[in-house]
Amino acid sequence: MEPDQVTIEAITRWGGIVLPNKAARIGLADNAALIAELEALRGTMGFEEEPSGFDAALRDCKEPSR
Amino acid sequence: MNAPVAADLAFLSMTEAADAFAAGEVTATALAEACLARIAAQDGVVNSVIRLDSGAALEAAAAADAARRAGRRLGKLAGVPMMHKDMYYRAGKVSSCGSRIRRDFRPAATATVLERLDAAGAVDMGTLNMAEFAQNPTGHNRHFGDCHNPWSPAYCTGGSSSGSGAGVAARFFYAALGSDTGGSIRLPATLCGVTGLKPTQTRVSRAGVMPLSFSCDNVGPLVRTARDAARFLAVTAGQDPRDPTSAREAVPDYEAALTGDIRGMRIAVCETWFLEGADAPVVAAFEAALDALRARGAVVTRIAVPSLRAINAYTALVSRVEGAAIHANWMREHPGDYAIHLSARLYGGYAFPAHLYVEALSRRGSLLRQFVTEALTGHDLVATPTLRTRVPTLAETDIDADPANWSRFMAVSANTRPFNYLGLPAISVPCGFDDRGLPIGLQLAGRPFAEATVLRAADAFQQETGWHRKAPAL
């Protein structure tokens, strides 16, 4: 899929970064696969409303004491 | 024990070299000379080295020999020659990060992990080739030349710690630091046939280490054995005041866990994701590896892990957005100084909506809990092939030469990335060879801070199989 010119222009406008080469168009088009993955997850995922620190999860998920 | 003869010295494992030095069976100078001779003879093919500090290495080795003769207390890695990925800062020394942009960058402070290795007596011989800014999984480098697989030079080494994997495999040194944001330790370990450990997120300090993704970067070793990894981790792990994200967890005696006994250990094989589209030789080697674990008494079960789909989507989001942010100024001011494959990859990261990145971070803790519930409740470890395919060639993954190679390039890290988002410890150990003589790797991942369990299983596997003892015939 050819990436939307609007996206290229938005990247330039927001960050001052211009399309660096032809391969970058493929890199941008490759986002379509991730967009499809996220689309498939819609309704099942979302912002985590409750406090849920990653560091706390690391500690909580340690091996049970033997 | 008889003293090892000089020709054999480079083929010792890290712990064998350290123990032989501590026992007075070999000098540090002899170890360094054996490594330097291998590099001089063979690195023209492999291209693993960026900066070789021969003189400084021999001086440090002579100092270690003098310290032992004087009866001074020796560190756990005393006298052992190492080299490290060129993104670990040493004050005043160039740290190129594999790039043109930082070709002359001289940091003011030394990385904590290097200070800990220095304190343990390791002999630093210089710095190693790597993917530019640690941003590719193959080992291509346009500025310092591609790194070549010592088993067959037309093939990828894996990246981004390409020189670390290739050099340990080629017996140029006994251990090397890599870094792992999506598989950059485990991939070169599997493609080059060595052992690579990505510790738990926050386990090892990142102070003085080039960042790639603040959330997913890890520091760890490439070595020849699980025992080597255990000793290396014991020296480098632990809380660091210079890295406020480093964990306060106590550092256990990892080597004491290497009992060889994995009777009753429960190992899960995820039927989703990790084996999808896997090449037949990889599947065969992986199944044989599971048989070897069963032979030592482990119990292997097949499970489904529904959370993997979300984990993979969020993994890609987090690492690419953070990479894009870190490189924004250079992408604006020096885009032509990047290799094509890198600027192309970074560019896509500027298109992700901010709300999805925030969502991906907000869900990280709960997805870790969900994964642990699905995969590691009732199991000690998850086993996967480290790489689903046979080792690709440098040509067929070269985006600079042909952008159509994009999908093959991106697929290399499919099995390693999820454990970075989850922050879990994971090791890759050699588990066989394909029909072209290229290595295949087994990945074992455990709960947070369960490195001792991961290492115990990997060590038992290596006692059972011996794949890790194979060396390429350069």
C-alpha cells in the first residue's frame, strides 16, 4: 500500500523530518500490518485505567518461594 | 589438571579461563596473546572488531599476572580477555555506536557495567562491530562493514550485537557485552552458535550505555556456556545509583543454581506465534531440544497463549516510537548520515499516534500479569526456537541494496521481541545445525528475576547435548 502523502506531510510538520529515501516509503507502508493488528484488537484492549506500574508487575510476578 | 597448551587457550570457556588463571595454570598474558593471535589471523573474514587495544590489553594482563604472583585478592573474572559492543561508554575513548554520526564521540563517564567488569579483573581488549545504533537484527553495517558469520561468511551474524556473537563464536575472546531491545543478544547468539542472556528488565544497570528504547533496553553477555553467563551476570547485575531504573532485587549466586538437576521442571511450549511458519530444520532441532530436556527429567507441555497477539502489537509500538524519539534531532539534521535501512526503519516510527504509545505503556504491567497467568502459572519456563527460520544470508536481508527485502529483515526478531515488552529473562543456547551447517538456537524464558532457573535449565541442556562446544572452522 502506498503511504498516505498526508502522513508524510504530517511527519514533516510535527517533527521537521523529511522522507529520507525510497526505502522509508516501504517502512511507512509496513505500518499497515501493525495498524491491522491493532484494529483486530479494538474492543479488547485500551488504556489501563487502574494504577498498574510495570515495575510493580515485575516484582509481583516473581517465582513463588520454594 | 595439566596446564592447557597455548593453541587450546582461546577455545576455553570464560569460566574455564578464569578458573585456570586463578589456579595458576595459565597466565593472563598467555590468554590475551592467544586471543590476539586469533583476531590477527581470522578477523579479516569476520570483521567483528572496531577498535583493538592490543597494547592496553597486554599491559592489563601483565598487571593481573603480577597481582596473582603477589598473592593479591583476585576478582571473579581476573585475567579474562573480553571485548564489548561499541556502545558501552568508557571515559575518553571513542564509542561509535556503529554509526557515522558518533564516529568521534568520546563520552565523559564510563558505563557502570564496564566498571563492574574492571573491578572483577576482566581484561578489556577493545570494542566490537554492531548494527548502527543497535537498530538492526541482521548484522549489516554500512559504516564499519558488515559483520560476517564465522560458520559461513555469506550469512548474517544476527544483530544488533553482531561483533559480540561472531567474535565469541570465532574464539577471539571469552565474553562480550551485547545489548537486547528486541533480541539483539539472543539473535547473534543463535545465528553464531553461542550462548546469550537477556536478563530481566532493570536487572543490570544501563548507566553509560547508548539508549535505543528506554522501556525495552537490556544489558547482557554473549558467552560460550550457561555457566559463563551465570558468572558474568553475578558480576554485572544489581542496583546502581547511577541508573534509577535499576532493580533493588538481591543478586543471587547464579552458579550455585547450576546443579544439572531439572527433574520435575515444567516447560511450556506456546503453540501460537513462536512456531508459525517455522522452517523444518528449525522445528526438528527444537523438538530434539525438548527431547533432551525431557531426558534430564523436565516435563514439557503445549499451551495456548491468547495474550501474545496484543503483546506483539504493543512491542512494535513501544520500541519503534522510542527509537524514533531518541533519533529525532539527527533524523532532522543528518538524515544522510544513516544507512538507508536505518533511516527507513526509524521513519515509520514518526507516524504512530501518541495515544497508542501511551496505551501500550499503560497496558504493559497488566499484559505481563496476563502472560504469566497464561504461560508461567504451572510452568517454570517457556521454550521457543530463538529464530523461526534458517539463518538468512546478508544479501537476502539487505534493504539498502533492495528495499523489497524489508519483510525478511523484519521477521528475524519475531520470536525474541515479545520478551522485551514483557521484561522477562530469556536465554538462547545452541541446539543444532541446519542442512547448510548454520546454527539453530533454543530460547528459554522465565518469570521476572528468575535468571537462576533459566540458567539452570540451559546448563542442564548443555550438559546433555554439547552443541555449545562446536566451533566454526575458520
